[in-house]
Amino acid sequence: MKNIKSLATGLAFTLLAAGGFTACSDLLNVEPQDVLTEDQFYRDKFDADAALRGLYGKLFDLGPQLIVLNELRADLLDVTSNADHHLRELSNHGSVSADNPWVDPKPFYSLINNCNNVIENFDRMMLQGVLDEEAYNARISDVIVLRSWLYYQLVLHYGEVPYLTEPVETFEDLEDISGGQVPVLGVEDMMARLYTDIREKVPSMGIHTDESLYRVIDGFHTRTMYIDRAFFWADLLLWQGDYTAAASVYKYILERHHGGYSGYNEYDQYKLPFRDNSRADNPGSSKYTSGYLRYFDSDLNSVVNFWPLMFSGYGDANYYGEWIWVLNYHRHYKPSPFYDLFSLQQGEYKLKPSESIIKNWNEQVQANGFLGDFRGHMEDIFGNTGSYRLEGSAPVITKFIGEYDELNPLERPGRLPFLRAAGVHLRYAEAANRAGQTYLASAILNNGVRASYPGSSMYASNDYTFRNISYATDAFGNIEYEYIDEDQDGIVEDSTMILLPAPFNFDARQTSDGDIPSIYRGEWHRGVGVRGRVSLAPVTIPDGEDPMLYLEEQILAESGRELAFEGQRWADLVRLAIRRGDPAFLADRVAQKFEAAGDAGKAAEVRNLLMNRENWFLPLDE
């Protein structure tokens, strides 16, 4: 991004004991220099595109901090003996040093100030006719939602943060801040403000289609570079407790496809589809699924673990069928900073999987009865493992370094993950479960709609009308019927299943030549569910448990196994703990990290600390 003088370069806030935002010392350092003015830079749509890409360029730099804050403070990531005291402070939830770089909010606010500046200039371009309405709506929507997402991250880690929506350009602009005119919002208030701002100020929730934004740059297509506005909106609906509306938006994303690649794109993209069993040993047909070679489902020597290929392959139909928002570090221009944190051979190996998530993966039961989760460490005949591999006795996380090429040892390619299809499935399941559709949510979590709902062979007269379309059940999957009384004596003449309304209706029908209707393919006929994709047995709800609450905990556990280390965990724990009004929900899970590592004393200490919600959050006054 061009050097625009008004972009903020530094920020430090002081929150006094009263909790108010009352002082700011070095928010901005601007020295006189020869630079382009805003009028000289924001001249046309292409300058606007450059400004937008510049924001994402700065988001790259936030990558390590985002991952460390969201994962190390939770239960899935732990420190190694190589970790410094700054990382240990985060993991232990104790006092944080004033010089701890991981808790510095300035990089977040610097990028927020960039967003505010870009918003101001896009507004000016619109008023001056430089941007037409269509171009303006797409670009302003992206920046507002990206800024909102940054505030979402800040408040989840700091608990209470100033909410600035105007650019800070000079020291005189700090008067509103120091005078208390900028609101300071806690978690619930921030979520409500972001919800309102996006509802009222964002004109477009669609994806970018303008060819000047939707194209290849440095070998990477921009279609996965931009924040998914609809997903973040659905997350805010989830926070607001509007579960049906949230499920509707998540389902819209799952049924949104770009076209191209093959005639089956609408059945594959974001659907977690089955792999082509006739070519089960071919990574090109993997669909990122894991299991065993065809006809060898009980042979441990025939493991095929293609799930982790999503973290090393790029650009094919499989990649675009899974990844929704991801930034790729270029091997030449912008090397990945994650090698220092995770790699044993090419870095300093400071972070590793926690013993609790390793134990959890190892305890999963596969569909064939074997133990182990392909997403943990399960090496196949091609050398693929899962989320980590063993180098000697050291567990090394591979999600961030899977693109390393031994033939080019000085290069550091990698990616910064934000959102993929499995995450949307899990979020949909969470929303649907809370909306009362527990059995449907379990279908999405487990083996997919098609496997979970019976076909029309049970009801021949229905002519496949109900084949694998989700219909009303109780929480345990027992079918509910609508009884039609057409007899004056009160005798039931007919009964039929009640189809679920949108957004809980999924068409997973598939018929053959001789069926009626002939050769029909419902959009969800290939989906095999989150656990089904990696050949795991379904999660069932035990008798005596509250179905909704029990399944919600299972969805959270599955999110940990599927999305471990990808920057989702802390938000998941905080969201559910606040929803339930139960700090133990978060405290117990973080404490398990230390219990599994054999440190019962630290586990008790951390649990007691986190039973107080105020201790969930980092200080903002350093």
C-alpha cells in the first residue's frame, strides 16, 4: 500500500482503575515527509483496490499474534521447553510483563485506524463520483466488516476496548479520546454494537465479483483473500442468540458455489463430500477425506489420510471446495513467520499440541472400531500424518509448515488460516442445535444428512419425495408424523412426515435409472459430515443427558479436533461460557491442558483464576 501520511503508525492506550478510557500518549507519530496526499492517491477504482489490498497486507503481519492469543490461551496449544517467558505468561494466565509483545494492542489499532482512513476516503470518492454505487458498496462493505472483525478479536482478548470509527491523523484528534467521548465497550456491548453497525452501514454481504478485485496476484487468487462478510454476520447473530437467523446465513454460505472446475461443483464445494472410492489412492480425488484403501477397511497398513492435504495443496477444486478465507505467505516476497514458532528443523520450536488434544484425538473411535483420529497423528502409506507429526518424540504442528519443500530449504511458504468449510458446518450445527434442531445438528456433525435420515424405500408411495430430506424428529431422531383425520369416526386415514422449514431443509436425495424420479441428485447427496469425512463413528446422545446441552459440548469438542491451532478456540470457549453463564465451562477446559501434562497444581491454580471472568482478559494499559 502506498505511504499515505494519515495512516497511524503507533498506538498505546491507558485504562485507569476506574475502567474509563482517559489517556493516550503516543497514538500517532507522524514526521513531515514527502508522500502522496490522499487526493493524489485515491483517484479511481484501482487506487481503491490497492488500498483494500493494503489492509490485508497488514493483516498478514498480525498473523502470529492472532494465532498465539487465540490458541495458546486456550486448551489445544502448549509451550515447549524452548518457549520464552512471554509465551509462558500467556499459557499460564498469570501476570503479563509490560514488554510482552504478544499482548500489545497497537498492531490491531494501527490496522483499525487504516480501515477508518480508507472508509473516510471511500466515502469521499463516492460523493465525488470517483466510485459508482456498485463499486463503492462492495469495497466499503469489506472494510467495515474487516474493522468489525478486528474489534471482535480485541474485545475477546482484552474484555473492554475503545471503539474508534474515525481516523486519528494528528495529536489534536486525540482530544475526543482523552476527553472520554470515545465509547469503551465490553464483550456483550461490543457484539451488540458491531451487530447494529453492520446491519445499518454495510450495503453488501455478497462476495467480490469485480474482475479488478477477483483475480490472481503473485500466483494466488484473491477469491479466498477477503473476509467472508456473511460468515461474520452469522457469528454476530449467534452472539445475539438469533439462532435460526444465524443458521440461515451459515446455510447460505454452504450452498453458495462459484461455478467452474466440474459439473459437480455445486455438490462438492463446501459440502465436505465423499472421495471417489474407485480412486481412493489418488490425492487428486481426495476431497480431503481420510479412511482406508477400497476393500481394505480393516487393514491398518492401508490407511489413506488425505485430510491434511488441505494445508499443503493449492489452487485445485479441492482447495476451493474447502478454503473460504485464507492468506497465503509468498515463498519469495513474504515468508511465513510461523516456522520459528512451530518447526523443529527450520525454526525454534516454541509451541506444540497440548497433551489434552493429543489424548482426545487418540481416544476417538473410527467407523471400523479402531482407535485414533486421522486429524491428530495417523501416518498413511504416503507419509501424510494429520495436524502434527512426530519428529523423534517431539510432536510438531504441521498445519503452518506443511508447504515446506526440502529441495528449497531457504523458502518459507505457508498460510494464515481463518475460515474453511468444516468450520461453517460446525457453526451451523451449533446454531441449529440451539434453534431446537438437535437431531439435524447431529447429522451435520456426524455422517451428513443422507446417512442420518432414512430414504423412501421405507415409504414406497412417496416416490422419493422424502428421500434423505431432513424432516421433523425429536432430539434423538425419532420421526414425528402429521396425522390426517379424514374419517368422521376419528380414524386416522393417512400419515406423513413433516418436512423441516428453511433453514433446516437439506436435499440429499440420489436416484438411479430405474427410480422415480430418474437420476435425481440433491445438492447435499455427497456430503458426509464432519466426522464422516475422516471415517469416525457417530457421536450419540446418552440416555439421561439433556440432548441440546450435550450435543453443544460435543460440537465444541469436535471443533477442537477439526480446527485445532487455526485461531478459533479462545472465541469458542468465551462464547459458550458467556452463553451458559458458567465460567467453569472455560476454566475447566483450560485447566485440562495442565492436568493432561501432569501438572495438577498448575491446573488447580489456573482453574481458580479463570473462575473469575475478569481474569479471562489481558491488560490494555501496557
